[in-house]
Amino acid sequence: MDIQNIDREYIAGTYARFPVEIVSGKGSLVYDEAGKEYIDLGTGIAVNTFGVADEDWAQAVTRQLFRCQHTSNLYYSEPCAMLAKELCERTGMKKVFFSNSGAEANEAAIKVARKYAAEKKGKDTYTIITLKNSFHGRTLTTLAATGQDVFHADFTPLTEGFVYAEPNDLASVRKLAEENKVAAIMLELVQGEGGVCPLEQDFVDGLVALAAEKDILLIDDEVQTGNGRTGALYAYMNYGFTPDIVSTAKGLGGGLPIGACMLGEKVKDVLTPGSHGSTFGGNPAACAGARNVLSRLDEEMLAGVREKSAYLFRELQNAPGVKSVTGMGLMIGIETERDAAEILAECRENGVLAIKAKQKVRLLPALNIPTDLLEKAVAVIKAACAVTD
């Protein structure tokens, strides 16, 4: 059966897929339909936290599937309640709303911010400042929050009430805060889809101070940066502050769809019965998998992420054909002299799967990728970058 042709005929053409059909895998190795082996440095775009077919995670999910795969939020569920408790204990946040994706987690964050501001300051206080080059999702509202015009084309009118500041330019944010009635500032501490670009510490410190000065909420979008990806449990912990709202998804589920909107002290009671909801949010099987992921993101695991990150930076910075390396933890962007698409194709040919972020090669390996596989993959990447056209 030619899956690629069937896919092209029957699935909406929203994805420019790589010419690879992944049929199985184990850990950081995956296999295509012909049995070719690849080292996976994309992990389903930062989803497969511990790689493919991780046994501990799979057993946690399977045990729950044989107990009850779904209830609905009309009833209580142990995996849902315990995951929320564990997230709050690990982060200092106070309550959690569960959904199915990062976009939905961000939708919840936006709704909470607007409801809080409307109740405290009036219904005309609804504007949310986001940053240019950001990415917050593909629903109409999270597209509006996304500070990239390329994603807005063809889908206007978008949800109103979003304005865009320059990243790492506090004066730009302050100007918008003074010109608008602002409910919140929403940011990614590492702009993933924008090219794996970390925000500067001084800028983040300035945002925290500005938000406190003007009583503006801080929303931290950790859909991609969260769950150990940056070498801390959540990226904000690397910057030394605590947001009012934290959204996350991707790696929390370890391979099943889940989103979480974590609410801090100011906003913990904003959502009331009927004000928001999700049929699949807090699904028992997804929560069981997420609990397994979270339990394994201990200091030893996070230290390993930081060590592997340092290795990648050492090996790739100043390598032939590499212009720059950006990122944090195991979220790496490589600016190359050659076209990134050519490098990705050559890496695939030589058994390494990586992805793109704008015009950069992007690496998002499993947090527990074995050192020997990482070294082998880096050698392939360096060889591809060094090739001259």
C-alpha cells in the first residue's frame, strides 16, 4: 500500500511532509516502511519527551486504558486531579485547566486574562501585548496573538485586541502599555517557531517590573519550552520569576494530546462553572501518561539536558558552514550557510531526522537521548553543514 499517495489523495493538504513514512521506533531510533533506521532529533516537534515507545510511559497509559479511557468533566477522575496537584506542587501555581493542545491552553490563558481584567478594571481592558516573531497557535484567536503576519494571511478578520511589541525592546512594550488598556503581556521565553530565539534576561526582568507597576498579568507560553526542554522544568525558572499564567502542552503528554493552563494566585479563581470547558480535557489516559513524564523530570534528568545542550553548543558553534547556534537546553536552532532544507535532506539520507524553524535547522531530541546517538547525529549534521554548493 502506497501510504504517501493515499495520504496525498485523502488528507487535507496542510502539511509539506518529508518523504518518510515512520512505522515504528524505540527511544531515539525510528524506522521507515523500508526498515531504514533514523536518529530522531525532532521527537514529533518536542512531544515524545523520552522518545518513541517508552516502556514506562506506555505502561502507565495502558494501565489506565484498561481501567477507564474517558469519563468527561461531569465526574471526578484521579489521574486528572493528581496531575493538577503535582503540577502545582512543582511550579507554585495554584490551579490547572486541562485541554488537548497548546493552542487550547493559550486560548484558556487569554480568556482568563480578559475575564480577570474585565472584573477588576472594566470590560474595555482587554488588549494583550505579544511579541513580534512569536507563535501561539492556529485557532483564530491564537493566530491573532501570534506576532507574524505570514500566519495571518487569508484568515482575517482575526480576533481583535492584540498588539505586537519588538522582542528585547522594553521601550516598545512600555509604549504599547501606555497607549492601550492592557490586560496581559504574553510571551515565549524562547521563540520556537520564530527561529529558536531566547529572550534576553534584562528584557524579561523589565517585563516583570512593568507588569507589576501597571498591574498587568504575565502569560508565559511554555507549549514548546516546558516540561524539561530548556534544562529546567519550565523555562521561566531559568529567568528567575513566576508568571501569573503558564500554558503548556507538547512534551507534557509524552505522545498523547494534552494541554494545561496553570493559574497563579491572582487568577486562580477566575474560571467558574460554565465559564470554560473541554470534552477531552483532563482525559484519564493522557493524564496518566503526563504524570509518568512529570515524575521523571527530576534534577538528574534536567542536569542531563543541560549537559547535552552544552555539548551541542560546543560542537556546532564555529563548525564549518554554521553561522550561529541559538536556543536553550535541548531546543536548538542552527543558522547555516547552506539552505536549511538541503541540510535536512542530506541528514535524512544519512539517517538523521531534524526539522526547521524559519530558515534554521532545529533540533528537539528526546531528553534522554543516549550520548552515543547524539554524537553520531552531530557528526552527520556537521558533515552536511560543511558541504559547499
